[in-house]
Amino acid sequence: MSTVTSTVTTEIVVVGGGPAGLTAAIALAAAGVETTLVAKPPAAADYRTTALLAGSVTALETLGAWARCAAHAAPLRTIRIVDDTARLLRAPEVCFEAREIGLDAFGQNIENRFLLAALQARARELAALTVIDDEADTIALDDDGVTVSCRQGARVSARLAIAADGRQSRCRAAAGIETVTRDYPQSAITCNLRHRRSHHDTSTEFHTAHGPFTLVPLAGLRSSLVFVIDPDEAPRLAALPDAELAIEVERRSHAILGKIEVEPGRGVFPLRVATAKRLGARRVALVGEAAHVIPPIGAQGLNLGLRDAATIAEIAADARREGGDVGAAGVTERYGRMRRTDVTSRTLAVDLLNRSLLSDFLPVQAARGLGLFLLDRVSPLRRAAMREGVLPRASQPRLMRGESL
């Protein structure tokens, strides 16, 4: 890896240095594709966490990044769903065990700061990867290529731009790709916790009338919390002192983890779903939140983004080996076709689950309860749902199968 501030000509430019952008850049450079990453270092520590599903962990292992952060991760061996709505029709409690489908764990939960540090360390080892520590200012597209101009003066000319620059993506706007967006009447509070009792590698999701209240294991006697609530209640809860918020978490979790201590680094944000109408066009391929935004339910968001990154890296590396143009319309169109089903199905599943929690319509509550009852009682159905949730058969790029590009 080299760092520059002048003009760079490269095959592919990746804009955005989050996990999806870093994964795409590392995968391409490891496959010998000359790649430039334009990414401004984060201004503050990222205390958020990510539940990486098994396929994502396999991809990071294949890229040589996972060993650098594995010690900071906690396995997710059991997923427990508890109906805490207090409604007339309540679903049964359901537990999913990874061993039922031959896995040691569904995945690993890790703080983003450790994941990013591991990816950045791996990136520094790759000769085919150039890094510009700056923010993209303007993106110009034409029939022959892409030019990214950075705030501090560097310019990058490439055949393909991989847009990993988030939900307000400049690359997406430059390509003229529109999004379909819908806001939910919900907000989420996120934070990390210390607690007295062991989580036993179990992620517990309490389904409430305002959305999920989810405790996900971290290494040691620690867990991350995603607390979905009514937006009118969010400011009050977010402003509580640590000790008072800890009492509220203990109450809402029915004290399953014992006494709670809230760690620094809370986040509060409104929930929405947004999907790009096209995932690739005009020499731009969208990955991560530039392509799709979904609520933090079911550990789907970043895992979708990593599958995006692995897929576009695979398609572009194949095109280069065949002597083709890595930014040609056929490349971005193929990428869009390969990712559309996965993105659409995951977004729909999360949307249906979330809406079923918010609905007071008895038939909807009954259907949700019946679905969980069947998952609890019908073993083949439960195992099929677990396999598809963790390792979707229709959208496993080579990296997720442990194969190098």
C-alpha cells in the first residue's frame, strides 16, 4: 500500500473507507487489480458493533484480515427470540442453535473499531493498493472513465468507481441513480454494556410493540444493545445519565444479564429503509449503504454490504483477467443482476418483521405468532430458515465460500 496526494491513474477507485469499502479494496488488490482507496480517517472512535454472519467471517479469513481482530469478537451460538409485546396474541419463545446446521456459531459480534483496524492493517500490506487519506469532493463520469477529485487536491482517474460512501453517496448522485426511501415511526439507541451474568454466547431479541430490543454478545461479560423505540421517547432515554439508563436496560431485559453498566459511546438515529433503483450504472457500482439502508434488525445491513463488496470484486477481477474493461456497462449490469435478489429479499424480510411488530391488527399478530410457532416446532423448516439466514445459497460470492479471487 502506498499513500499519495498527487494525480493517480488506476483501474478501480473505491470511495469510502468503512468495512465494505475496505473489503472491496483489499479483495481487488489481493487479486492483482490496481486499486486506489479514497477514504478520510474517522474523526472519532467508532463504538458501534457489527454481527458478522458466518459467510462474512469466512470472507475476512480468506482476505487475511480476520486473524488480526478475532480475539476481540464473541461467537453467536444461540439466537433467542422473546415476544415481550404483552398483546392478546403472543408468539412462543424460539431458540435457534448454530449446531443444528453444523456450525460452531452463526457468526461473530465485534466492535467496529477492531474490525476497521484489522482491515486497515491488511490494506497496508498490499502493493496493488494506493490509499488517499482524504474525502472525495467531486466525481466526474464519462464514457471512458471516472475522475474523483479530493478536497485537498488529489485526483484519481479510473475505469470503475466502487461507491462505498454511505447513504448520502456522492458517487451515486453523480451516476444519477435514484433511491426509494421510507421512514419508520421508530428510532434506535445503540450502546455497549458491561454486566454481571454471562451471556452464554446467546443473542437475545425481545420483540416489543415499538420494535426489537436486542442484546448481542461481546467478548467477556459485555454485550451490545440495539434498542428500537418510539421516536418521541428516544430523546428522553438517550439523555439519561449512565446509571439511570442502566436501570432502564435492566428492566426492559428482565435482568437476564444481571446488573448493567453502560459504556461510553451511545448512538441515536431514526430508522428508515432506502434502496437504490439500480446498483450499478455509468461506471459506478454501489455497495453498502450507498446501495441500501435497512433497520438494524436481524444482522443484515453490513453483511449485505460485505456481500456487495465481495461480488463486485469478483466480477471486476474476472473482467480484468479476461482482458475486458472493468468499468464496462456489462460489468455493472451483471453486478446489479447478481445482487438485486439478495438485497430485495433481505430488505423485504426485515420490513415485514418490523411491520408485524408495529401492527395492532390481530390477523397480522396471529400470522407472526404462527410463523414463529412453526419455526419452533418444525425442525426441517427451522434448519432451512437458519441456513438461508446465515449462508444464503443464491448469493454466496467466492470469498464467502473461502475461495480466493
